[in-house]
Amino acid sequence: MSQAGARQDALTGCGPFSVSYVDAALHDELAQDPHTLALIGFKQTASAGPAGGSAFDTGLPQINGDPVCEYWRSPAPVERLESEGFRITRTPEVMFASRLMPEGADIAADTRAVYGAILQLLETSGYPHLLRVWNYFPHINAVEDGTERYQAFCVGRHQALSVLGTFESSLPAASALGSQGGGLQIYFLAARSPGVQIENPRQVSAFRYPERYSPRSPSFSRATLKHWDDCTHLYISGTASIVGHESVHDDPLTQLHETLENIAALIGNAHDTEGLGIRQLDELSKLKVYLRNPTHADVVRRAMEARLGDSVPTVFLHGDVCRSELLLEIEGLYTGPHP
Ligand code: 3EB
């Protein structure tokens, strides 16, 4: 995307921050900008970024297209601090935080520790409502001590979050992907006031999946809708080719179309039940496509363009989906006027 396009993109957002994919050449300049809530790079290895800053790199490299970084910009200058091992940026309305934990011996224990720290931070910071979380760690489908690492991650997350009395009704939207390297990286958005949890009529809620997918169910909602004065944001979780609770199809294109059906159904549900101002995929503001196999990028990109046109900025990342039969996962963002 061109620099002008990126700047224009940022200006068209609304609410306490806007998100755009900007030319990676602007990284160092934006990292210094007092309005930068987050600046996310897509590299082979995760890194926490310089102390006192809001830039960090995920271990999910970009697959094709001009190199970009993901730029979260606040209209108001942000405050920066560190607490509980997190790099934190905040405005009067939102808190963004990221943490990278070096690869340890026990992914369940590490996840439990990071989520315990998140809850601590939410409680003490004055931003108690978790809206959206990203979880990235290497070898997500590898089996360790008889348990797949994704399932062990789910156990640790569930153990930490289930102390909340209102557990199921307060779960954030999320993505969980295997990275190419660098440890357990978690970043999140929290707010002073709660969002609205949206589930998907085509899918069993992940927090109610049967036990065979994980000894403790995946603790996330399908999306979070958040109203900010005259602006609405919809944070759509990583979505895959799952109908009910079963994975369906074994080729990338059919999985893509099922995944897009799922996202369309979610948007429709948010429209019908909460008055979301859009009802179609091509009205979304941003998409992120995670591919297990980078060689699928061209065929997936062409199929997406055929279905959505080219109006939704989309980045393609190399990431392993949490069930080994799933080839892709797609997350999305909508920002627009409160209807
Ligand atoms: C799914 O629908 C696909 O464990 O946080 C998507 C988004 C998926 C988030 C998570 C998992 C997670 O179950 C996988």
C-alpha cells in the first residue's frame, strides 16, 4: 500500500485508535510518534522491541505483497509504561499491552502465568475489560508430554481465566497461531468499559467445544463489538473452516469459502442482534489471513479478490493454525460510525 494510502487509511478510522497497514519503511519514524498505540512487525522471529516503545515483532512473517507493519494510531498522545512484564501504551479509554515470554519447558504453565499477569494488570490498571487478545507461539501442533501444545495452551489459559466469576460472558475475541520462532507472545486490547460478546450461529461457541479438542475448552468469543461514543469497532476472532465444532474440507480454497461464510454469518449476527452498521464481508475495514502453507498465498489471494474485490486491506502471514487439518485462519476488524 502506498504511503498516501496508509495515511488516508488512518485518517478514516474512528474511536480511540485506528488501525492501518503501512509501508514497513515508515517503521522507525512511526515507532517514535507519540500517537502510536502499537506498531506490529511481521518477522521470522518474535521480539519484544525496544524498551519504552510501542513497537514489537511477531514471529509470523508476511508472505507476499509490499512489506507492511500494522500501525495502531491514537488521535491523542499515548502514555507508555511497563508492568507485570508487559509493555503498555494507554489513552484515557484503552490500554494496549504486549509481552514476550522466552520459550520455556511447559507451555501450559507459561500460558497460565501470562494470563494470571493479564488479570492482575486488568484489575490494578483501571482498564478491567479485555476486548481482544492475540496469542502466538512456536510449534503449536507439536506434541509434548503426550499433549499437543495448542491444547496445553488452552489448559493454561482456561485455568487462569476461569477464576473469573463471569467467565463465559467476559471472554475476549482472540487469535491463536503457531509462529516461526521466538517464544510465547501475547498482546491485547483492554478498555475501561465492556464490549459485547458476539457468537457465530454456524459454530458452537469455542468455550463449549467438546472435550476431545482440548481437555479445557478454548477461552475466547467469536467477536467483540465495542461502541465508542459515535464510533463502533468490531474485533473478529481468528475464524477457520469449522462448522458446528468440526473442521470441514481439506483443500485451501474450500476452507477459504467456508471461513468467509463463517465471517459473513458473524457479521450478519452482529447486524441483526446489535445493530452493527454493515452486513457484508466487503464492508470490513481490515483482514488478516494466516496460512499454514505459504505456497497457498496466490490462490487464496485471487479467490479473495474474486469474492470481496480489492476494497479491504488484507495482509497474508505465515502462521500455523491450531488444528493440524486447518490450512488457514482469517481475522477481521470493522471501524465505522455508530448507526
Ligand atoms: C477455532 O475456531 C479456530 O484458541 O484463541 C481461532 C481463534 C482458533 C482463536 C484461540 C483458536 C483461538 O476454534 C481456532
